[in-house]
Amino acid sequence: QELNEIDWKGGLSDDKERLAQHICAFSNLTGGGILVFGVNNDATFAPLSQELIERTVTRLDNIAQNRMYMPIQLDHDVLDFQGQSLLFIYIPL
């Protein structure tokens, strides 16, 4: 279930503007928000390779640093859930 503070993603969108909107929206929430990569819309797992994780983190960090009015420092972690890697990107207030 998606909440205002969390958004589940199966993969990284090619749309930089849409990604910037997600980052901006979460940065305006009290407490920030979290993008979680590795979960499809139907609640199945989307496989994440180390290369995909690194590419996702780099791309989102570039957007947060260069496309926002004020640069945003993202934090991330990869956690294992039921044998699947999930990438958590924290976007602070």
C-alpha cells in the first residue's frame, strides 16, 4: 500500500522531470519521504542488480543536486526482504 510518505517502484523512470517532481514532493512533506525500488505495482518483486542500484542512486542524486531550487542530500540503503534486494531512497524535508 502506498502512503503519502512512501512510493513503491519497480524500476527507474527515464522521465527526469517526473523524478524531479517525486523528489520535490517528498522534500516538502513533514519528515520527508521514501522511494522504494524493487517492488512492482502488482506487489511482486522486481529484480535489482548491483549495476541497477548504482545507476538509480546516481541518477536520483544528480537530479536532487542539480534540478532542485535548493540541492537536496539523499540517503539510501539496500535491504534484503524475503531474499530480494530493495533499494530505499530517503528524501528529507
